[in-house]
Amino acid sequence: MTTAWVLRGGASFGAAQVGMAKALMQAGHHPDHLFGTSAGALNAAWLAAEPTLEGLEVLASLWTAVRRRDVFPLNASVAIGGLAGWGDHLVSSRPLAKWLRSTVPLRRLEDGVLPLTVVTTDLETGKEVLLDRGPAVPALLASSAMPAVFPPVLIGGRWLIDGSVVSDTPVGPAVGAGADRIFVLPSVPAGHMPRPRSPLNVLLRSAAISLARHDLDSVTAWSGRCQLYVLPAPLVAGVSPFSFGRSPELIEAAYRLTSEWLTGAQPVAPGAPASGVDGPPAAANLQDRTEER
């Protein structure tokens, strides 16, 4: 069978995908193709280059070391300019680009050990744009360019922004690429979360609610075309999507939750709610399907 991992966005919550990936690999569920959106694209790029437990240890150290100033640096002049209509963003992407150039092991998307597809959105047409070739850093910046927060990125004559706007869970492209077993790795937990306080946190939480409803329909629609598994995301109290100090806790909580979930995981039934997107994890045994690989 051909297995794809689909890694969703979620800003600092993306650290949880490291723990999920570790549990999946230890259980023998290795990817053949990686699809990533926003923060999930950053994790997917690293996994495409180093799809091993040792590679995950390095990725975990990166999540542990990164700080908000590396990703979301606050600059009054940039923010005021954006609010006043003198620019199209509130946060400069230069620090994030610098951090990516120093940490991402791929120079080009096609250089990985595994095939990698990065999901972006065409700002002018509103269409999904899939990138699997070309310089890695611009593609990752585009996939992570949250609307109004980061500036759009010009690639191939198109202004591209966060892939989550149209396709936070690109199951369709994974099926189209030949995957018949797909694991969806979310990052933002489903269900009740404490009320966010800052404007950016409210913005991201609102987007997450909307995306969760859209992705529920999308995942359900594709569940009859493949063996589709949606992992649950852990809820760690007090985590802000724009602060990275709790990454170790997210990684460990996701590892424990995924390890437990794998003992009784079953694919999403056609027409049924997807575990990890809306509702509790489903239960059945993956062992027989693992041995088919």
C-alpha cells in the first residue's frame, strides 16, 4: 500500500505533530508521500529530508529552541503600517525566512528522501496551489503566510498565501497522487478550548473553528476512496498559538495520545464523523492492515 501523511496547520500547535510522527513510526506506519499546510508544511519538509526517528529528535529540538521572535516578531512600525493600510501585513516575514534558511534541510522541495507537496492558496483566484518543485524556503513561507499577518509570497507569477485558507487537510491531492492509506496529523485540538485573549489568538481560534467544520466535510467525502485515519490532537492547557514555550509538553502529550490511539485505531467510515476532527477517536485494530505494507 502507498501511505501518505497529511500534516495540517496550527502555528505553535504544530509541535504536536512531532510526537504523533514518533508514535506512528514506532508502530511501523511510515509515510511514502508527505503533504503539508502552513506549520504542517514545515514539519513535512523536515520529514521529507529525514524520515527517521533520529530526524524527529532533531526536529523536536528545533521546536524546543524556537521562540516567538523567530516567527512572529512584533514591530510597531510594521503593525501600524498594516493597520493604516500602508501595507498588506502586520508582521514581517524576514525573521521567519532567516530561521527557515538556517533550519530546513531542503534547498528545493524535490530534494527530499520522500516526495513532498506543500499546499498554498492563490490570493487572487482563491484556488489551491500545490508545490512539489522549486526553492523550499519561499514555498514554506507562502504556505505559512497567514492572511493579514504575513505578506503574500510571489512564486511563478502568483501571489500565494497560507494553504489553510482553502485546504488545511489536502486529502484529495493525496488520493490523486496514488495514496490508498492516509494518516491526517492535526495540531489544533478539536472541541472545547479556553477563550483566547489576544486579537491574534482570537483570529487563529476563529479560523480553526471554521476550518474544522470544512475539513470534517472534506475528510468524510474522501473516506470512501482510501483507508483514512485522523489522529486526535492533544489539549495542553494554557498553550498560545503564537508562543512556543510549551512545545516539549505538546510533543510529549501528542506522543502519549497517539500511542494510545493506535492500539484501537480504525479508518474513518464513509459518511461517518472523522476522529480527531470532530468527536472522539474511533476504535479497532490496525495490526492486520500494517502487515499488508
